[in-house]
Amino acid sequence: MHSYFIGYVYPLAKTLTLLIACRIFLGMENSNRIARLVRYFDDVTLGLHSIMVNFPSTNFYRAGKAIDAIRRELMAMERERRAAMVGGGGAMKQDILSHMIVVSDPTGNGMGEAQITDKMMGLLVAGYANVAVTISFFMKFVGESPDIYNKVLSGNDFVT
């Protein structure tokens, strides 16, 4: 049962988590981009828990390359959104990226591309692996507890 969750549920939970985060934060639903981001974030997660040796073929080195790739991807998304907003590409999306592009401080200065990208990166990293692990463990424990599983299926209250 444990290997099933590690091999199947956890990867699906990571993809679902990033899909939801991309919709909420970036207003993005491009499945190819999301799949690419999942691979990058996997490398970042491994690198966070590795020896800090910045040498090719190490997890830390791959994490640095993945961070650079994520940053490029986020900058490209921001440029595309700015262009769509300036060009009148339909109604403004109701997501955090659009808000960051249009918001300005009291002096009238908006956020720059690098600042927006860093904030988006922080939001995505914060919500990625931890939420996926929580979802996976939730599913595992519910699956191992028939009484809780039946309550979830029936919609009954958990407090009895």
C-alpha cells in the first residue's frame, strides 16, 4: 500500500497542487507548461534536501538549473499577460499575477518583472510539496481507516 501512494498518489497530488496554484496565482491552465513546472519543482525539492555541492549531476546543481528555468517560465508568463492586458486581450483575469501587474504603491510605482517573478516563485514553492504531501497522507490514512472512509463517502459528520 505504501509504495502505491509513493508511486501513484503523490505524483498526482503534486500535479493537482501545482495545477490549482497555477490557476489561482497565474490564471494559467496550459497542461504542457504545468507538466514542465512539475518537473522543475521536483528538482528544486530534491535540491533543497541535498548537500550543497554545486557540481554538474548533483541534486543541488540540478535544483539551481530548475530555479533558473522556473524563473524564465514565470517571466515569460508575466510578459505574455502584460502584452494581453495592454493589447486588450479580453477581460482582465482575476488572478494574483494580473493584480501584481496593475497594482502600484502610493507614489505610483508598479512592481518590476523581477519582483513579480520572485513573489510568484515564493507562492508556488510554498504551496507545492507540502500540500501534495498532506493530500497524499490524507488519502493514505482515509484509505486505511474504513470507518473514516465510509463517513467521507456518506457525507456524515466526523464528530460522533
